[in-house]
Amino acid sequence: MKLVPIQQVGGHIKSGAPLPFGVRDAEGKLLLAKGQMVPTDQTREALLNRGVFVDLDELRDASVRSHDSGAGMEDFFARWEALQTRLGVLLRAPQEPLFLPRVKECAAHLIGWAERFADQLLFVVIQHDHARHEVYGLAHLQHAAAVCALLSRRLGWAPERQRSIVGAALTMNLPIIDLQGRLASRGGKLLPPQRAAINRHPDEAVVLLREAGLDDAEWLSAVAQHHEQPGGGGYPLGLGEPSEAAQLLRMVDIFLAKLASRGGRPGLTAPLAAKALYTGSNGHAFAALLVKEFGIYPPGTLVRLASGEVAVTVRRGASGSTPVVSAVMNRHGDALGSPIRRDTSLAEHTIAAVASAQMLRVKLSPHQLYDRRYEA
């Protein structure tokens, strides 16, 4: 029996629905049986915050049932959570016979979403709860793949190149997924064995992918070189001219790492992370592309309006300074009954500043923030 932390399978657990698998302690002893009801959101959150586990085989069964039951008809946010759960199983088992076709299938989903749900993809990346350090390694790969799907589409890359870069983003850290989660939680200086594992991971990931049957040269080179730097100085080989795909993947990797809080260090806002990336890369073209894609106030950013209301951006607007927003708190700091769209091109609703997450007194619901007709 192989156990995975329950926090990594949260997408399968729904309030008002039965558990799709049993819940176990660290030794595998059954604590809650499959089929037991999860009556409320509070119960679900309490369950996810306990140090309990799920059997990997039961999780695979639940993933198959979810996929076969028409999950594609659910809204984007349910699909995103389901993909996160699926990747939690898939990326830990590169030796499985169907590993490669299933990774390619996940990549295809993300590429399709980049075309249909670009703003929603940015929203889930910006609004990710980085306090959940234990899932950092998996979330980072899913976010990197989503951003690579958006950027490769903006670059006008051919479909096969888009599939290669998104696949590379999903698999670049295969050997260190769990190590990244531990490091995100602990922070501090790397121990020598940890540093050695990180230095080896590009080569080890390539070995795993080749053993799985991958013969896509661009995918493999992107994984092998995603920590190499133009002019040298990167690792593992210190190459002076890494591939184009590897350079794009490296920029996305660095940007997302800057967004994340780790080891007590707070993450940067998206504009500050993008600015730091652009400056640190000496104005690299891919850094500029990333700045353009996210914009000044990407979806998921909390802002204070001239009216005093606190709002969250939901879509990029006609200009970088006029995104579509939904007010969620009034000027007195009280939660609104439901989100209210505001036109930030109007003087009374113009954006005055970025707001901190600490001032938010309402739980953001993406299902309320986004019109369901766009999720069909």
C-alpha cells in the first residue's frame, strides 16, 4: 500500500458528497471508510487539514471513475481541481505503462484551456494557496504547464511545439516533486544531499522520460536544459546556448517561484515578480512576453478601487490599467452579498492600489466571480 497525503487529493473531496476513497493514518489503518458523507465545507476543510492519507490504488480508481463519468461537462474550476488530483497520482508513477500517453492527455487539456479559459488559468495561478507547502512541487508543475500553454500560444508556436513545451513543464521536476514540498515548508539553506538531488534532477528526469518511451527531442532538451543560462552559469552542464524551449521554461519556472511563499518568506505579487524577472534577465524577450501576458493586474489580483471598495480582477481589460473586476467588499470593509462587476475605466471605480490578502474578509468563490456561460 502506497499512501499519499490527503491535501494532494482535495479535488476529489466534495462537501455534501460521499468520500470516494478511505482515509487512513500514517500506518495505513482505516480511519474513515469510503462512502462516508462529507456534510459541509467546514468538515471538508477540517479533513484536509488533518495529517491523514489516502491509498494510491483507491485514488487511481477514483480518478478513473471521475474521468469516465463525464467530468468534461463540469465547469473549468472543477476540471482544474480534477487535473490537480490526477497529476498527483500520475507524476509519481513514471514507470507506469500508460504514464506518457496520460501526461500527453493532460498537456492537451491545458493547451485547450489556454485558448478557451485564459483568464481563468491566470486566476487559479495567482490565487493559489501557497500556505499549502506540501503540494508545492505538484502545483508548481501544473502552474508552469498552464503558463507555458498561454505563452506558446501567444508566440504562435505550432501545435506540436506547444505540446512539447507543456509536456516538458509537467515533467521537468519528476525526481524532486516531494523534495520541493519539504523545502517549501522548511526553507533555509540546502543540505548537501538536497543540493546534489536538485543538481541531478534535469538529467534524472530525462532518463525517466526516455524509459517511459519519450522520443520528442524538443521536450527532452527543454527538460534537460531548463536550468541552463544563456552565456553559461547554469546547471547541470553550464551550456552557453540552451534551446529556445528550455529558455522559455526557465523563465516561467523562475517567475512562479517568485510568486510562492516558502519557508516563512512571503511571495511577490505578480507585477513585482514579473519586474524582478525582467530586470534579472536583462530584458530577455521571454521575460517581456510573460510581463505582457500577465499584465499589471492579472486575474486573481486583489485591488482597492477609488470608491474604497475591495475588488478582485477577473479578466484582462482593453488596457493594462483597466481590467474587469468584481467588488467583494464595500468601502467600510464589509463583505458584499455577492460580487458586483465594476468598470475600472470610470473615475469612481479606477484602481487606486493593489490590496493585500490580509485585508480580505470574504472567501473568494470563482464560481460566483465568473459568469457560468463562459465555463460551458
